[in-house]
Amino acid sequence: MTFTKQPLRLGLGLMTVLGIGLGLYFWLGPGSGKAVTYVTTPARSGEVIRTIVTTGTVNPVATVTVGSYVSGVIQSWSCDFNAQVTKGQKCAKIDPRPYQTILEQDSAALASAEAQVRKDQAALAYARVDFARAQRLQKSGAVSKDSVDAARNVLDQAEAQISLDLANVAQRKASLDAAQVNLDYTDILAPVDGTVISRNIEIGQTVAASFQTPTLFLIATDLTRMQIDTNVSESDIGEAREGQTATFTVEAFPGRTFKGKVRQVRRAPISVQNVITYNVVIDVDNADRALLPGLTANVRIISAEAQDALVVPATALRFSPSTEKAEKAAKAKGGEDKADTGRVWILRGDVPAAVEVRAGVGNAAEVAVEGDLKSGDLVITGEAGPEAGDKAGGRAGPSGQRSPMSRF
């Protein structure tokens, strides 16, 4: 009986030792066959740019709508699409005959009023002579006082008639001036120097200006300077500032990138189906006149940037090792875990180590950091393997290529 228990105890002892060894094996990890593969990316020196991505429409900086003050039939036009015009140049002509007739009528009415003035001036002169004669005759007793008063009344009426005639002359002159203005408005003139970008008339077309001024031409004052009216969402408008640099592309020139500068951030909200956007105006140099009014621009406004910074992937700031050994190392390093944005993990040898950093300018792919980190350090962005459950927080770097991998 004693002989049979000894191998049993020996076997139990061996199993205990084996269990302890396996426990240590899995606790310490190396050589276990279940190693965790860490996905790493070297920290680099460079720049980080954060942008506001939006779309907009290319428009002239200043556009003048040329309309008509008078109604009538288009007799001729001389300013076509893309024509370069100067201020005062005649672009169209409305049939002037109705307005010429009115001008002649008012001219005749003025002449009649002036003739009436001369007639009443003659009557005034006679009334003055007659009144003076009546006064002399009254002194000699030849006429009564009533005759003198009657002569005085005729004189006063003659003077009042002259004032009435002069007012009528002024009225006729004003009517004549108005008729002349309307006649002059039959010539449609360019109000500014610029380029005709729209013509909306044809010969024989009737222009009705009674209720609303019709648009005959659209003139852009200077196509060498353009602006982009963009719609920036309310989530991004807080980062938009005047003077920021912007780049954009248009489908008309897919291989070309244009540059501009934010001139104005308009505070008036634009609501479309309960979606709020704001107009950010970007000035663009168009010296070669490549940009055309109405083009759709895909815009990137640079809201923040960091030059000559130490750059790590954004996923590195969110990564935290899942192995117990890494967790023990983290606690030994700084107690409880801190915010993800204040720590990255790097490989020192084969051991992950936490490095405290301060995050700066960043975007969805990269972040500029400051701290005890240098260019070339292998920053852990994710992990893969049996213990990690193929959990990779950042298998790809900002360029989309798979990052170098080290084995722990």
C-alpha cells in the first residue's frame, strides 16, 4: 500500500510544478507561442494640416444687372456674350418714337405757356398805365374813387396772372425734361467697365418695365478677380476665420489646384430642410481667366496647421495594450490610465512603454504631439494575435500603407 502511494504523490507533485510553470509561462508571455503582434508606425517630423471641407460656387466679385427704365420694343442690340464693354457704351436701343412724340408734345406745351406769359405781361403793362391815369383824374375830381379801386383790382389780377403763367411754364419745363429723360433711357448703356456674361434680349422683343425692371444684360466688372461662395456647416463654422488660406479644385480642370483666401465669414444662417450652413466668401486670383462663373468648387479651408512638428497617427493616441503584462507596466509607470490623448505607446526593444505627450493640431489621420518622443520611435497603433483577438487600432498609417510590425 505504501509502495503504490509514492508514485501517485510524485505524479501530483509533477503536475503541480507543471501547472505553476504554465501559469508563469502565460503570465510572462515570451516564448509561449501566443505572442501579440504590435502594429507600429514610426513617428515622423513634418507638418499637420486641419481643414474644413466644403463646396461652393465660383462667382464674379461684382456683378451689375442692366435693366430698362422704360417699356418698348427692342430695336437693336450691340453687346453680345463675352463682349468687353466700357462705361457709357450703348448696348441696346428701344424704339424711341413713342417717347419722341411725347417730347414734342411737351415742347409745344411749353412754347404755349411761354406765349401766354408774354400776353399777360402786356395786359399787366396796360393795367399799370390805366391805374396811374385813374389816380391823376381822381385828384382833379374827374373820376370817382370807385373807378380808381376798379383800376387797382385789374392791376392786381394782372400781376397774379403773371405768377400763374410763370408757374405753368415751370411745370411745362419739368414735363419736357421728364420726356427727354425717358427718351434718353431708350438707349441702354453699360453702367460700368466689364464683361457681358448674360444677354436676355432679342430684336423685336417687347420690354415691359411697368411692374418690375426687366434684366437685359448681366455685366461682371472684373473677371480677373473671382470669389467662391461656400456653404460651411454649423459644426465647422467655429474654426473659419478671415484671412485663412484655402485650396480648391473644379471639374473643368481636374489636374489643377487653385488657391484663395477667406475674405468674409457671413453670420447670416442659411437653412435648407433644417440644415444650417453659413456662407464663407473666398477671394481668388483669376488672372488667366480660367475660372468661369458658376463652376462648382471643392474647397479645403486650412483652419489650423503645425509646421516642423513631431507627428504620430491619430490611432496611436487611442491605443491601449490589452495584455496583463502591459497593464502592469502602465500602472507601474503612472498609476491609473490617463486620457488617451495624453499618452502613446512605443516599442523599446520588445517591450511596450507608455510615453506622455501633449496633443496639438490634428486631423482624422495624424496629430502633432510634444513630449518625450523623437522622430523614428515605433509608435504602436494596434495589436494582433491570439491574446489581442486581432484587435488593431491602426493597421494602416496616414498614407494607407501597412505600418511596420514588431513582435512582443
